[in-house]
Amino acid sequence: MALQEDLRAIADRAHRDLEAVQEFFEHSQIVWQSFETLVTEGHRVAAESPTTGTRIDQDGLVRLAPQYIRDYLATFTFRQFVSIFEVFLFNMLSHLLRHNPWQFARSQLDFEAVLKAVDRDEIISGVILKQLNDLKYENLREWFVALNKALNLGCPSADEIETLAEVKATRDILEHNAGIVNDVYLRKAGRKARSARGDRIEIDGTYHLESWRLIKKVVGDVTAAALAKVGTPATS
């Protein structure tokens, strides 16, 4: 039962975190909309940034709100979605590989690491940790190859994997190239690429929500399939 409980806990944490970040995004938009309503009704405010010295009033804040939501709020929460998914998938993989480590039976081991290991479990953990660390630098598609090698789940679909690959490519280009599309993005995104080389990638409301829904669906599908495979059906 321990494995099933661990898998459920991993999935529950991912679902909670995804919902919390999405709610933060939605609630932040409500705050901006409420502020705009107050300004329309005559509310006035003036402030000076203690760090930059820039002064702003209520009209300036209203003008900046769409940019803040699009360029900062949506981008930050989108990045969080992908980070939560990565933590979920690699935690799931770690537990499944420990459950069935025989695929590493012919792995090359550092003899010094074997001598220093306390027991067999520590050796297995070290092999799995190295495999997972190496896998993180592979294309997202390879993550699911490894997952299905550990336990043939039959999900997500090929199209969902391709879409997730583009989502991760978008996050990576935001992190490492200021959102400017380059050859790395195009290679990772494949046929799902949304922009051309040199374009600035956009996280609009539709893409933001669709990415969240896909990630949440894949978390649920992978968990349900894994629980069924290890002997206990998923609970709703």
C-alpha cells in the first residue's frame, strides 16, 4: 500500500499547487478589475516607489494594468504551472523506478560509490538519481518514454505529449532567452511551435488557461493509470 499512498500524495500535491497558482492568477485579475472600478467611481491614489523614485497616480496604474497582467502575472504563473508539472513527473518516476529497478540491472556503477554505500537500497537510489538527473536535460518526449518504460501507462496521448513539449519549450525560452524564439524553441516545440524565429513569445489568456488544463489533466491521467497498474484503482 505504501507505493499507492505515495503516488496519491504526489498527485494531490500537484493538483493543490496547480489550483492555488491558478486561483492566484484569477484573484489578482479581480483585484485589478476592482481597482479600475474604484477609479471610475472617483477613487484617487498617488504613490512614489521607494526604490526607483517613480511617481504614479490612479490613471497611470489603470493604464499599466493590462501590461502587468500580460507580461508579468501571466508569465510568472505559467512558469509555475510547468515547474509543478516537472516536480510531479520526476517524483512519480522516482517512486516507480524504485518499485521496479530491474531495468538498471546492467548499469555501470562507480566501484567507490558501491563500497561507500550503506546497503543495496542506497546503491539503487544512487543509480536512479543519476538516471533522473540526466533525463531532466532530455527533450520532454523522452520523459514519457522513460515513464512508460518504468510502467507502461498508455498515456498521455501522442498529441498531448507534443503539446506539453511546446509548453515546456515556451517556459524554457522565457527563462533562458527573454521570450525571444530561437532554434532551440523551434526544435523542442516541433510541429506545435506557435511563433517564428525572432518573435517574442506571448502568454495570452487562452494559452495560459489551456496549458493549465492540459497539465492538470495529464497529472490526473498519469496518476490514475499508475495506480491501476500497481494494483489499486484511483479514487475520485
